[in-house]
Amino acid sequence: MPTMPGSPREGRGMTDPDDAARRILRGNDRGGYTVPTAGLYPYQWNWDSVFAAMGFATFDTDRAWQEVETLLSGQWPNGMVPHILFHKVEPTYFPGPDVWGGVGPVPSSGISQPPIAATFIRWLAELDPAGADRAKAMVGPLTDWHRWFFDWRGEGGAICVSHPWETGRDNSPDWDAPFAAIEPANLDAYYRRDTSHVAEDERPRRWDYDRYLTLVKLGHDCGWDEAHLREVSPFRVADPTMTFTLLRANRDLLALAQRFGAETAEIEDWIAAIEAGSERLWNADIGAYDTFDMRAGTHSGVISNASFLNWYAGVRPERMLDHFDRIAGFLPYGVPSADPQQPGFEPKRYWRGPVWAMMNWLIALGLRDAGHDARATALCDTTRSMILAGGFAEYFDPRDASPAGGRDFTWTAATWLAWASPSAKGFPWQA
């Protein structure tokens, strides 16, 4: 297997990275929830918060529980947990709550995000036995959320998304083909504030944003009627991020339900359905998992970092290894968000090439669970070197670990504390 080398800049300016990471979490704490970073992302994001909870769990378990409790407090009556909760109005962010028109108990967006919460709540309960009652109280809301995915995003066991933002991988090349079929119309004039915080060549293009907002408007205008959107939305794509994280989350939700005496039959059915449905994401032409456009009936043909989450989900451990090794040998830092040997690779533009530390964490957890220990260790070592070289950035250039996107980023600091730091030993997820 190819090695994944570090960088000669390793350690520069990082005298005590553990302390620096804790300061970032505290600095981004807004009282019960954490923002990803000040300015660029001033609200609570769904899966960002779950990673934040794991960072807090390394030094403040009560604060970790608060993070996920606040996230679940925004759950909609239909079970959906939104991807953004707008706890306090921040006029510098676009699109805000008025554009979304969410219908939950907290002003919110109208879509969800990868459901990693059950997995990390299970680990948090193992780490903090005193929090058992708090974990037990979450089994019902988590079950309702997972049921929402099956009711409104399920397609024969594969899990679809209705917006790229729902995957967390906003501008991946996976969406280029389905987006090309969307013609934006009737959009109000808008001003993007993200490019006032981050260089324009590190963010999605306006071409992408026009289509993002077209899909948001479609949801807003129908009051987020899921039955209507399932029929009329031009964007419905089965996605490895959602499919594999939900499969893993159901396995962990099952363990929580068994522990606390809750019903398990429905969860067991979901697990079986996704195990079978995940095959829809297998693209035999490229020998990899990728997205499947339900409207066009075609795969994207893109290998992304989400393609390697099959191990995290416990699916076909022998698959994806050749691609993993090929990419590991091609770039100093992995895993890039898009295959560097495919068209559309951009090493500094958001999800079109940069490395995301928290995705590496999920991939490495899966590698370890699948018995690929050497690869898991190598990926952890590479991620450690990358953060020491580039700091706690939102994402990194895979060629030299140079930082990109936002700085002082919550989920990178949390990933460091809970997984990549040399001091991150003995946690349940590392057993």
C-alpha cells in the first residue's frame, strides 16, 4: 500500500495544538450550540454540531450533551432535523431564515444533513455513563428523524437528497450533470456574503449558487411539502454520504434502542433495506460507489471522498481499496474531496478537490472497522501532519496542506482533539 507522507512544514506555529483546538471550540461556543466559524457561518449547522460535541467530549461532557440536545430542539413535527438552525438573526449571512421559510420550532433551513448523530451519541453515552438518561431521551427523536429519511428520501433502500447542501458536499462534481438540467428562473437579485470572508476561487461558483437558490425557492414556495417536492423537484440524487451515514447511524441507533428497551423491529428493517439499496450506488463502469441521478437514471461517474464511506457503513469491505491506494499515492495529502485524476478536480475550491479533516475521520473509522488497520493509521497520520502544517482550517489543499476556506474551524479542531491528536487515546470510537 502506498504511504501517505507528511510535510516538511509540520508543526510550524503549533506549540500546543490541543490547547489551540480547545480555545477554538470555546471561542465558537454561542451558549448551548457552536458555530462552525465566526463570520462565514454564524449559525448552528447540523453535522458540524455533532463533530463539535465529540470535541467537547474530550474535556467537557456536559457541554457535549448540550450541543446535541440543542440540535434536536429544532426538530420539525415531521421528524426532520434541519441543516441550519437560526437561533439568533445575523444579517450578514445569506440565505437567511426569511429565504428558507422553515416550519419547525426554531427558525431553520428546509433540508437536513448527513445523520451522523446517532453514531456519536452512542459513543458519547459509552464515554459518559452518567449521561445515560440524556441518551435515552434522544432515541425517540433520532428514530423519528431516521424515519423521515425513509419516508421522503428513500428510493429502494438508497437515500436521496433534494439539494446538494443536504449532503454537506455543496459543489462536488457529482452535481454538475443534474445541475446542468436546471434552468434558474424567477430568482430575486441576491448578494453572496461568503466571498467577503473567503477567496472567491475557494468557494462555489455563481452558476452553482443560482441553482442552489432555485431549489430553495421551490421548497419555500410550497411550504416544504415533501410529497410535492418528491414529484416536482428536478434534483433528486441518491447519494453515498447520506446512504452510508444513515446505514451506520441505524446500526448505532439499534444498539441504543436495545440498551434502553425501545422497539427495534423498524430499525432492523431499515438496516436491511439500506444494505440492499446501497448497491444502487455501485457504478460497475468505474468500479466505485458514486451518486445516482434518479431523474436521469445515470451515475455521475465521480469518485469523491464520500465514495469511501462504504467501510464506515459496514458495506463490502473489499471494495474501494484500489481507488484509495491509487489516490493515496498520487497526492501528499488525502483524501481529496474529488478524484485528482478526473475532470473537474480543483484542489482549492471547496468540495471539488480539497481535503476535509472530519471526512478523513469517518473514512478512517470505517477502514479500521473493516480490518484495514494500516490504511486507517496512515490516514490519521496524514491528517495530523496536515493540520499541524495548515492549522485548523475549514479544508486543505491536498498538494501541500495549505489552508483554505474559513479559519479557526470548529469541526477541524474537534477532529484534532477526538481523533488526530497524539493525545486522542482511549475514546470509545478508537477502541
